[in-house]
Amino acid sequence: MTVLDTARTALSTGPVCDACLGRLVADRSFGLANDERGRGLRVAVALEDDDPFEETDAECWVCEGECARHDWWAENAAAALRGYEFDTYQVGTRVPPLFEENDRLLREDVGLAPDAGEQFKSAFNREVGKRLGAKTGAEVDFGRPDVVVLCDLATDEVEVQVNSAFVYGRYRKLERDIPQTEWPCRECNGTGRQRDERCPGCDGTGYRYDESVEELTAPVVEDAMDGTDATFHGAGREDVDARMLGTGRPFVIEVEEPRTRDIDTNALERDVNDFAGGKVEVEGLRLATHEMVERVKELPASKTYRADVAFEEPVAAEDFEAALETLSGATIHQETPQRVDHRRASKTRTRVVYDIAGELENDRGATVEIDGEGGLYVKELIHGDEGRTEPSLAGLLGVRAEVRALDVLSVEGEDEPFERDEFFRTAGS
């Protein structure tokens, strides 16, 4: 069947608008919008059949006039997005079953396959999307746009989904006994109550610790972006009693439903540090993409630690040096530590100590620096965890040892730096 035969048959089914007519053969001609294509076909059929061409006001039986309302929908979408900053968008359509059935019947009537031409939803999304882009200056993004507009043709309503915004940086935790994220009290399951009384374990707060890195940073970012909530994602986490020093630990703060995206990250950095009051410092804040969250959470990272170690009995310098030499480059077998066995799966992990060095302060104390594979339990590497970690410093020395203080000095990706340009976005882009 020729294109004109298809058009002629379609027009014989009842009033069909130019856009719906043009959609039938959208895969057989290019460079025109569907309504332009349909109008050309309508004129060509009239000329070939030697019939006078007449305009008609009859409503299209396929789309019931919706194809004439692209401008209306774009106007309403733009209105629904007022108050939100966005650089990218996507338009979706909730199509009534009747329209989809009409679309199928039209193709059946003219002898076309169900997937011939262009489907109503696809054409509608594109036409409204073009107009919305022209009104807002934003660019369409079929991956993860800043905002998604859904046109509900059954209710004449526009729904808006505002996707999260992301800020990347590194943090240093300068005080001990601060967890990375909120830590609900285990005694009351975070309720703050036990047997209708204030929980003695958390004094009714519902949390084991009064502050966290998340609570000292995320609220400032949420406020700057005028969002509804914020979530902290860290590249692993240090022990609560360990400081995070040196180059800091990578993190991403995710802000839900932000009204502002293009923020001054330098000013934000100053505001976060002022709010944290010297307990936590952040640096290198940058606007990031959603992909950065997974990168930060999943990329294996090597870490460098400094441990203040105490020995139960005197240790000779030559024995200490020999033990460090044995551990340097060694593969460590670690059963899940007793201190985390209640919240981690019980299994044996193998991790590599890339390098280890230390200095005896006296025969019962030392400072040790460890550069190890991500996931290495450093405290257990020192004290052995009653034989659950092999080899260990205590095991090699034959002397009980404990970590009096632990600092993390650096967290770096094993294969490449965290800070790759593809995971960031530029303000004002």
C-alpha cells in the first residue's frame, strides 16, 4: 500500500487530525512534523482524487482533539515548574486506554502493523517537550533529568517529579566519638522510650550519639538548595572513636526535591564549616551527578591509618621491626570481628596490608602507620581479636596489644582518583 493509499483509507474512517494522520507514516518520511506531514497527505489525496480540499472542525476520533493542545500542556507544565531551578527535563504522558485503543484500531483499519509509524505517546511527549524546552531554555535528558513532567490526559493535570541534587566533597572528623550518620539507640530501637518511660540508654533522644558528621553537614546543604530532606553517603566509614584526618573521606550529600541547584559551593563550604564548629571540616565541595553516589559507596578504596598502640608487656625493638616486616605486603585473613559480629555477616575476609611502618615510643608503646586494602579491620590487625585475625601484630610479638587511639589519614580509590570530571556538573550549565 502506498503512502497516499494509507492516508486515503485513514481519512475514510472518520475525522482524523493532521497529527494523527502524519503519525501513521512517520517512519516513511523525514524532516517534517507529524501535523505537517498529515496536512501534506490530506492535500495530496484531495488532488489525486480530484476532490476539493476542505478544512474541517470535526474533532479527531483518534486523539479526541489532544493533538491540538500541545501548547496548552506546555504552558501548564512550565507553570507547574515555576520556583524550581533545572537545566534538564523530560516529558511523559499518561494516556487513557481509549486513546491507545483508538490508535490500535486506526492502524488495523488501514492495514498497518501495530508498531508502524509513531505511537501517540511518543509523539505527544516530543511535541510538548519541544515547546517546554523553548519556554524554559532547558535541555531534554532521557537519562536522569533534573525534573520530569507527567501529563495526565484523563484528568488534565500536570505532575512534577523533581529529582535529587548532589554535592560531593571530602570531610575531616576532628573529634572522636562522632559517628558518620545518625545512630539510633539499640536499647529502645530509636523510640526514646522503654516501658512508657524515658530510655536510660539515650536519655530519651532515640540516638546513641548526640551528633554525627551527617547532622553537622547535611542540614546546611539542604537549606542552601531549599530541599525537603538530605541524605549523607560516605565512601565507607571510620570507627566512631577514630578521627578522619589528612586528605579526608569522600562523601556525597543528596538533597531531595531541591528548588535551587546552581549554588555557590565555595560559600556553601564556608557555611558548613561554620555550622560544624570545628568538629568536622569539609573541603572541595562540588556539584555532582547521581552516578557519583554509587561511585563513592561502591568503589574499593585503600586507606592509611595511624594507630597509637599499647603493649601489655615490654617489646624489644628488633622483635617489633621483624613483626612489621612480616606484615608489610602480607595477606591478612580476618573473621568478622567480635565488636561488629552483631551487625555483619560472619565470614572470613582476606585483605592486603600494602605497607606498614612504626616506631616504638618505649618498650610498651608505639605509633604504627598502616596502608591497607579497603575493608581491612585495622584494630584487629593490631590486637588479633583473640586469633580471629591472622597474622596480627600482637600474634607475631606474642604480646597482648590494644589500640589506644586510631586516626584515618587518607582514603583513595585503588584504581583511579574519585575526582573524575564525568561525575560532576557545572553550576549554570
